[in-house]
Amino acid sequence: MAYTEAGDPHAEVNLLLLHGLFDHRGTWSYLTPHLVAAGFHVIAPDLIGFGASSRPLLRDLPDDERYSVDTQVAFLRTFIRQLDLDDLVLVGSSLGGGAVLRMLCTAWPGGPRIRGLVLEAAAGHAQTLPPYIQLLAGVPGRLLLHPWVQPLALATGVARFLTRRTFRQVFFDPEKIPRDLLDDAVDLLRTPNTLYAYSESARNLIPQDIASFSDRYQNIDAPTLILWGRDDRIVPPLFALLFEGEIPDSTLHVFDECGHAPHLELPVETAVVIRDWMRRHISLTKDACP
């Protein structure tokens, strides 16, 4: 697993940033400098199959476990153990938020101390998947795996068109889509097994026990910050209210004129909300959040 690390490694709290579906750790680069300036140590890994991390075929796993959320959780727990991380605030966006919830709400023998959670537009309830995810999870996604289709889509600009169209659904204001973010997303499609990992992730995005799993959220005992864009078209804000009602020690902040990824569309404002919430809800020394 590839990862980026920033800030003082001896800081009192470690923020582990987990990206969303079809994203990579670079999408946190707009938020990270502001978190580091607030005195936090930040670690942002690429989930398996994304960014610069490995893209195994996972043929040893059953079909319904390949690139599933629980498989990602297993890799993440190994990652945390290998880096000997402790005193964690788990920050998860979309799929990453779902992984945070699965990590915390399933048995974790010898796990680290979790100081808090930040759930940004977290995928933690059953919902209808957006059309572009349904396409990747279905027959069109499998067609893209044919050797001649991917180069053709890249050469003709179809891949770039579809990627930009997806970003336009994620952002409230399309003018705020960073050009380098779009370029990176298209470039990653050239990496072997990327579309395979994307297709399998989309197909196994919703855990089979999702309907009953949310009953466990009421047992979360870590302070939790819930962040959402009021104009989120991927995971509607209704789910923010569900999380607020289910998680006992939770705080909800909704950003106006913001879509599915506040850390991309409003990075400064998002960092301020996280910093101020940590000041109020997590025991830190006086200088931890200057």
C-alpha cells in the first residue's frame, strides 16, 4: 500500500485519511496542509486497487469479497499494525467512511486507540447506486476489461469525457474541479488492472449485511464528526441525519453549496471545522491545535 505522510510524527493525534471510490490519496492534498498547520500528523494511504497501491486480482477470494469494503478493511488493519499507528482519528470520505465504520464496528483484537471519527458523506447505509457505479458494476464494466476497449476509450477521449462527467456529479460547482485531479484520474486508467479493481469495487460496494449492520452504529463510543455537502448527489444528505441519530456522541456539519467531497470543494472550511471539533471533543494539549 502506497501512502503519504505529513506533519510531526510525534504529534499527539494521528489522522488517517481514507479516500473514496475511484479516488486516491492525492485527493487529500488540498486539505492536508491545513491539517498539518493545525498541528496534526496525517497519513493518507491509497486503498488496494487505487492510486499507486497494488492491484492484485484476488483470485484466491470468493467473487463477492474481491475489493469489497471488508477486504479493504483487512488490508487497512495490516497497514495500521505495520506502521504501529495509535491514537488515531479515522477520517473517511464516501467509501473510506464506510471502511471506517466497518473497522470500528467489527471485532478488532489488539487494535489501536481510536480517539475519534470523521465521516464525510460516508457510505454506511443501503442506497441506490449512482448510474456510473451501476455501469461499472454491470456488463459495461466487464466490457471495459477487454484488452482493445480500454486503449480505444483513452485514445478517442471517451475515458476523459466520462471521467469529467463523473466529477461534475461530485462537485456542486464544476469550475472548482482541479485540472490536475482530472488528469491524474485519466492517467490512472492506463495502469494495468485499474479498471478491474474499479469494476470489482463497484460490484461489491454494498456489503450483504448492510441493512442490519447499521444497528451497530449506536454502540460507537468515539466522538464523531459528520460532514456533508447540502448538494451531494452521490450520497444524499438524508444519510447525514441518519448517522446523527444513530451515533451517540456525534456532531453534524453541513456545507452549503457543496457536493460530495467537501475536502476537495471547500478544503479550508473543512479543515477549520475538523480543527474546531477536535478542540471541543478530543482531549489535546493546549498547543495541539494552534
